[in-house]
Amino acid sequence: MAKSQHVTMEILAPLRAPLSSLPGLGARLCTLMARLAGGETVRDILFHLPTDFIDRRATPTIAEAKPGGIVTLKVDIIRHEAPEKKTQPHRVIISDGTGFAEIVLFHAARLVQFPVGARLVVSGKLERFADRLVMAHPDHVYTMSRMPDFPWIEPIWPLAAGITPRTMRRAALAALANLPPLPEWHDKTLITRRGWPGFGEALHALHAPTQPPDDKPRARLAYDELLARQLCFGIVRTLRRRRPGRALAGDGRLRAEALQRFGHSPTTGQLQALREIDSDLAAPHRMRRLLQGDVGSGKTLVALLAALHAVEAGTQAALMAPTEILARQHLVTFQRLCPVPVALLSGNVKGAERRQILADLANGALPIVIGTHAIFQKDVKFHDLGLAIIDEQHRFGVDQRLALSAKGEATDLLVMTATPIPRTLLLTHWAEMDVSRITDKPRGRMPITTTLHRLAELEKVAAALARAIEAGGRVYWVCPLVSESELIDITATEIRYARLHQLFGDKVAMAHGRMDPAARERSLRDFAEGRCTILVATTVIEVGVDVPEANVMVIEHAERFGLAQLHQLRGRVGRGQTKSFCLLLHDDQLGQTARQRLAMLRDTEDGFLIADEDFRLRGAGDALGTRQSGLPGYRLADPEQHEALLTMARQDAVMLLQRDPTLSSPRGQAARVLLNLFDQRDAIATLQAG
């Protein structure tokens, strides 16, 4: 095994060479190029692909040439004509025997490229000025002896300040010259069926094309990257399943009592998720499962029943929430339904109460604890933590999640999110985890009427709020900013609060991320307990605020939010038994695309459909975090554009690892090269350890 790994690294050595090994790249250019290409090796230059191509194969005579396009002319330099005024350009008169044309130069320094009497090849855009054919500042000027190097099909690379097209082309060609022959890691049948070139041929077709490339070279390289990532996921996932765990077998008695207290049967989706979780808990390996469900799909009940399974097996369970108010809401639900003790542990739990909770966790008297990040602090010790549950997992860092699961021996981990994750994102960012989806909603959940309103209709909206409050409802009013911005004309949270306070007095409260945390929590609690009926807030109320009496959601400048985020905000209402409304206030001059996005939200409450559309329109970004667009982590592939290839790579990786889990076959050895090529270090380390 070690020998094959050494061979892999040896094969890739030319691609691991530093940029400084390429001719013409000094220290300054290496720094600029590394920043542009995203790395400091020859491989990074090759992975910096062109985005377009210029076809310079049109070689008419001057008599045949038509203005408006890019042409390449073989001409004689007849004479130079100096400008009469400093503001006018220099002119170079050219001819090919069929007619005359002019080269226009605004920089006299370029005149040395056009010595009188020379025979040259010039390429650029030809225009007609008055009655003359003119080529302003040709893109390329070649002598006849240099014609073999002429870029008839010219790649257009993304560039940055300090890197010229010529510098980029020279670096790319030098990198291609260093490209070693690599083994084919794809199935030969696939290559034949798709008509794909080899890895090196694909790079040559893009960086040094002899004809305009079709989509096959780029698709081949995209599939290389997708397969490398899917193989890595598969290898790490296999390692996780081999990692020692323990079987947690419950007898169902605590669950039965909880469901009796609940008074309703779980939905089909909840039951399916429980079956998958139970299967994981009963297996001798550690569970790493993602539970995703739309707003109001009943994930909390599933988490509670999973926790009781762990308790029935003689262990403890912990649920970590991102805010204290959400933790307290979970506590209320758990205490109402759980037949065993449940306690809250947060930063505000102090003194004797905290000491008692810590003691009960350590001696096993407390089977279930719910809390915030305080749970994973060093002084919190469990008697036997069997299951760790992370709610709204994207609000926690990886280190925090690991810190909680490390509180026990072979602790199983269940993470939950109310943000439906697009299928493409599941395959690219969550493929190392098992996934359960709850696609239905609990019975009795009221539909939400969503309407679109121009900002000019604020007075009508305020009148509607008054009627809703008089009828016993409560209102969220969400703004995109905290305070006024001179750059963006959006009514800020603080200003909207002040204006609504003038209309409704002390019925209005405010909550945003810049407030003192205690004051923010107090505002949220006042709203939840009915001491105020209008909460003006930023997106801090996007998750974890459960107020059944709230039945109106107003979102100001809704066009500035992502669809998935709008859907999350809308999900704060519709939790009670009264009819609920979501009012999307938008700019008076709303564009067609923005109108279509908001209309989609108006017409459907299917969070998974909305998430997929949001991904298509905006990209994933940190889809479960603060960034809302763009998909990081891929250089050659676009998982959205190459979704079909992504699915294929997933299936290919599964089949390859089933047949050859150690990647020791000829194709497996080639796949090791692929993993090294794309720096899939987790997979490489796993294979080396195995």
C-alpha cells in the first residue's frame, strides 16, 4: 500500500512544482499568479481554466475583409503617418496587394512593432472609419518566422491586475509542457460513451486549443473533480462506519408514554425518520445523521423520541440549541412529553442550580439535558452520553459540534436543520452523512396566505396590522438592516420600530443582533408571552422562535432576501389555530426576475421546491450559514450546472468502493492518483492508515 502511494506522489511531482519553476515568472508575478490561480503550484495554473475563446482563423485579404469582426491579416508595412495633433493617433499604413488599411496606435511606443517594409501577421477587430478600414491596437503582431506559435484559437482566462493575457498564456503553455502522462481513473466504457478526451488532452484542448473546444473537455475535468470528492466522501464514510460504536437498543416504554402524552400519531415522514435513526442507534457504529425538515415538520418530536431511545438503552442524551430562547422552548416541549427528568443548562443557569445539574449529569441522575453552547464547556461531564443532538446545526462551528459529541464514548450524533437543503448541496457538502428528510407536516398546521405589496402601501399594511392585533393576533415585522445606511435606501429596523411605536405605543418591541443579548432575549420573551404584540426585528427571528399566537409576518424589502430565507421567516407564523398571513413588501420599481421569485414564494409552501429554486438562482453559498450565494470548494466543476454528472459521480464512487474498498486494483490505483491530484487529504490519510 505504501509503495503505491509513493508512486502516486512521484507521478504528480511535476504538478506539485512551485510556480517559480515556470519560465518568466519572477517573485512578483508568482505572488500575483498564486493569488489569481488559487495556489502556488503548476497544477493550480492548469486548473485555472479559460472562460471563453476568440477565433482568429478568419484570414481574408484586405479587399475581402468586412468590418465588425476579428480578422487576421498578412500584410506589408508601407509607411508611418505621424499625427498632426498630440490628441490624434499614429497611423501605420498596411497592404497585402489587394488593398490598403490602417493600424491606429494611441501609444507611440508600439510603433517599433511595425518597421517599414516588414511582412507581419496582425490580428484584431477591423472597423470602418470614414472610407478607410482601420484596426486599432492589434491584439497580436507576429513576424512570419513566429507563425507556428500564433494563437488561432485564443483562450480568454480570468485575469487580475498585473497579469496580462500574454503572461497567462506563457504560464499555461509552460505548465502543459510539465504535464506528466497520468493513468486513466475513469471506466473505459464511460469515456467511450461520452466521447471524453483523456485528462491531459482535455487540459490541452482548453489551454492550447487548435480549434474551438466543445463542452467535452470541460465536462471531463468537471467529472474528475466531482468523482474525487465523491470518492473522498465514500472513503471517509466507510471509515466512520468502521469506527467502533455501540448498539443502543430501547424497549419503547418511554416512547410510548411520551406519545400518549402527545396525543397524536406521528406523521408518515416522522415515522420514517425514526426508523432510520433507530437503525443507526442499534448498529455497532457511530451514527452521523442529518435530519432535515421544512418549517413545522415536527423535527422536535423526532429528536425527543430519539433521546428517549438512548435513555431506554441506559445512556444520556443532550440537545444543543443556538439560542437560550430556543433551548427554553425545547425544554417546555420535552418537560411536557418526557416521562424522565429534563433540565436546562445555559450561561444564565448559575449557582446552586447549576451545581446540581452538573452533579446529576455526572452521576447519571439526569438523563436528558437541553442547553446552549454551555453544554460543551469543560466542567460539564456526563455519566454516559449516548446521543448528542444539534439543532439548527449551521449556527454552530465544527469544533463546537465535535466538542459535544466528544463528551461521551462513541457518542451518536444527530444534527437537525429547518432549512431544506437542495439535493445538489446534499451530494456536494453532506455526502459523508446519512440523511433523513421529513417532507410532510403535522396534521392541523394552518396554511399561510402570502401576498405581495408595494412599499407605497404601508398605510394599508398598518391598518391591517391594527385589525389583526384587535382580533388577538401578534405580528412580526422584519427589516433587512439594523440602522440607516447612506449607501442602501432601506428603512432600518430602528427607524421602523420608532414609526410603529408612534402608532401602536408599547405594543411594539424590537430585537436585532446589535442589541445587548439580555435586552434582545427580553424583547423576544415579551413577544412570546404577549406583553407586546408587534416585534420589529432583523433575521434574528429566522429560526427558533415559536409563538403560536403570532399569525402575521411582514417582511420589508422582501426582494433583498433569498427565497429560502424568506420561507424560513414565513415559517414563524402558521403555528397556531388562527389563519395566518405573510405580507411581502417590495420596492415600487420591482424587476421582472425579482417579481417572479416573490411570486413563487406566494404560490407554494413547499420548502424543498423553494430551496432548489433558490439554489438555482443564487447558488448555495454557505447555504446553512450566513453567506447566501455562491458554491465554494470547486474549481473545475459547477455542481449546479453539472448536476447530472454529480449524480453519476456519486453512483460511480459507490460502485468502485464496493468492488475495491482499498483502491488496490488497477483502476483503484489510478483513483488514488486522482485523490492526490485534487488534494482529498482525508481520503488519502484513511487509505494510508488502512
